[in-house]
Amino acid sequence: MNLRLLALVGAVAGAIALPLAMASAGQVGDEGRTAGAVELADTRGPGGTDPKAPPVEASRSPLLLGLGLATAARCGPELASPDGVEAQTCVLSQGDDSWARTYYRNATGRALDAFLSLMGPEGRTVRTRCAVAAEDEPESCETPHERTRGELAAYTAVAEFARATGDGPLLLRSGSNSKADAGS
């Protein structure tokens, strides 16, 4: 009788401990990746507050998307600046989450400042500072995931790359709009 009770308690403890251990271990490939500072902005009009709207929450952005869920992507064109910056920016959606991601390559020979913004319905904006090293290797940066509100078509992403001198000129602006969506 005591053996059965001990086995049951051990199984329950294992069922509780395993998800906690996996959550604390993080995603495979997470080490060494930094997205920089995350700035959540609520830009829905004067004062930026709407008491009826849910608060903006940052969530962890996994590098691995997992199995079973389809990911929708709406990407703008691949762009290149004469200074040596190449980028393509996308709005991604999986399940109930949406986020922005920019794929870039920095061939300028110097570190750059970059900001990636995800703009959604009701004036909601999530902005992330991307650490762009002076390396000529393809990289990516993404915003935290946000719960999707409305249609994916209502979301837009923009990445801006500039010299890291604080007041350097804009080198490239890349958006998630396609050529058919192109406007201002």
C-alpha cells in the first residue's frame, strides 16, 4: 500500500517538475541572441490610454516555432541601400500571436542603430531596438509576440537602420508592405 502511494506521489511530482524544468531551460538556440531593449508604446490618441483596452504585454519570442501550428507571413520586398545595408521586414502570425521580424545584412563595416516597430489596430505599437553588429552576416531581429487583435492585414512592420552615432542619417527603411500595398 505504501509503495503505491509513493509511486503516485512520485508521478505527480514528476508531472509538475518536468514543465518547470523545461521552461527554465529556454529554447534551443537561444544563447547569444539579444534583441536589445523593448519599448511598448500605446499610441491610441491623446494621453495614449483607453480604459476599455487591454494593456500591452510583452511575451517571450521563441526562436523555434514548435510543431503543429502554421505560421503566416506577410513580407515586404528585399531592399538594399547604397551604404551596404540589406533588409526584408515581415509581419508574422502563429495561433493567437502576431509579431514583426526583420532579416538584415550589415555590410557597412560599422555597428548600426536599428529599430523594428509592429503597428496594429487601434494605434497599438510595439517597438524593439535591434543590436546590429559590424559583421557581414545575415541576421534577424523581432519584436515580442502580441495577442492578435483583428485581422493580420491590419498589422504593419517597419525597420529603420541608421549609423550608431546617435544622430546619424537613416540608411534604410524596410516595411512589410508589398509592392501592391506600396504607398507613402
